[in-house]
Amino acid sequence: MSHDDLTTRPVRWGILGAGGIASSLAADITRTDGHVVAAVAARDGGRAADFAQRYDAPRSYGGYDDLVADDEVDVVYVATTHPFHREHALAAVAAGRPVLVEKPLTLTAAGAREVFDAAAQAGVFAMEAMWMRTNPLIRQALDLVAGGAIGEVLAVHADFAFALDYDPGHRLFDRDNGGGALLDLGIYPATFAWLFLGRPDRMQVSGDLAPTGVDRTVAMQWSWEHGATAQLFSSSAVTTPCRATISGTGGWISLEPPFFAPTTMLVGTGDDVRRVEIEPAGYVPQVEEVGRCLRAGLLESPMVPQGETVAILELLDGVRAELGVSYPGE
């Protein structure tokens, strides 16, 4: 599929799935210049039609195959539940469609490699929807650290947890649906630590499981040979502030709650604490980054490198193995 004319017309999004996250992204697509929702598909055709009407999409489908075959779709956003990401991303790629796949890209690192390899062979763009990476304050924090503003980074802390009453039917507790705190919540602290310190040399894991066999609480300590550490926490049993801090030899940076979509950043150096604020960015920077890559003919985003998506999933595979969490069919 040629994207030569994307410089003169909007990027047309096809949304695969009609749940809450799909709705959130669709709303931000409609408020991003140069982007429109062109089509939506759900297993329930009526639900897809209602969704399409809500976001002015001209077409809706009661089946996913119809959407990926739509030649008036420039990129497919896969917003189904975790266990179906791999299958649906591969179907879109096979049809020649670029894909943005909701995090986690797949349940396992092996599945992520399969999706990215298929996209490379098909010559189409593929990216995990790790929107935190495109947030303007996160990008500013990365620039500050790269510029030496807080010296050498030696510690990262990040938490993402909210208390849920145990309900075996809830998606976060449903093993058949890829449930667990780690893949839904813990992937954010893990990605955050990776952004500032890279792959750890060692990892210690503790946690506990829900009666359904999925992780309810996961605490990770990552460490590096040069002395850096990261404390990362996720849980569906307690509620935490959802703050992240980066500490260096010359200062610190705090991404204020929620750290994965921050609007406030504190930068402490010496006796000075500087406050940086932005308007809520939502998913708009992520939508813009996909559009930028498509218009430039890129097959992956430098902001969300495919190799790092796979490597972080490799770490999470290891965490699950240590806790004894597995999913059907993996």
C-alpha cells in the first residue's frame, strides 16, 4: 500500500475492537490534525456501528477480517484484549496494513518477535502502543538526563497499582484473557526503568497470585553492574500514588502522578526545585508519532523501538516464570 499521498490528506485509522481503550484513542485521533477514524470493527456489528457513529467513522464492520481488507484504511489500531493481539496484528500485516498494537504487544516476547518479523517481511510499519514513551514530559526528562542535568542516574522508582475487589470474571483476574497486574500495570514501571537505565544485569522478583493463577502483586528490583538499581511495583490489591522518580549523582526528577501520562515534572538540583507543567497530552503525541512515521516511510518508530518492546517482554516473561504465571496456549 502506498502512502505517497499522506502528505496531502489525513491518515485514515481503522480501529479493531470497540472497548474503552479503543474509544479513548479514537477520541484523540479526532482531535489530532491530519488524522481521522475511517472504520471500526467489533465482533458485535451493532456495537461497531454505534462506535463508528460516535467518532464520525464512515464504515463499521461486524468482523475483523473485513476491516483489515479495507483499502481505505492506512493503519490498523489493534485494541482487542491481550491474548488476541498477536493474531489480529498478524492478520492486519498479512493484508499489508501498518499496525499500532495496544500494549502489551503480545503476551510473550516470542509473539512480539513474530509480529515484528512479519511486518518487516511485508514492508509495513509496526509499533507497540506504549503511549508513555511519546509523552512530552517523558521526552523532556530523557533529554535532561542525556544532557547531564542530574548527573549519573543510579536509582529509579516507579509504582502503578490500584485496589480491585477480587472478581474472577474481571479482566485483570481472568487467566484466559491475559489477566494479571504485570502485563496491564507493571509494564509501565518496567518500561520507565528501561528508558533511563536500559537492560538490567540482575533481577529479583517477589509477588503473590490471585486464586485464578494470575499475578496480583509484583515487586521487581533490577540492578546493574555499575551500581544502579530500580524498584518497580505493580498490584491490583493496593492503591499507590503512581509516581516515578529518577535519581542521579547531581539531582533528581519526579514525574508526578500518573507518571505514565504526566502533566507535572519536578526537577531538583542542589537547593533548587523547578516545576515543569504541560497541558494533558493524552494519546495525541502517540497518534502524531504514528503519522510522522507513516509519512516518512519508516517501518518502526525511533521513540518506540521494536527491539526494546521485545526485550522488555523477555524480562516480563522471566518475571511470570518466576512467579509461576502462564497463559493458555503460550
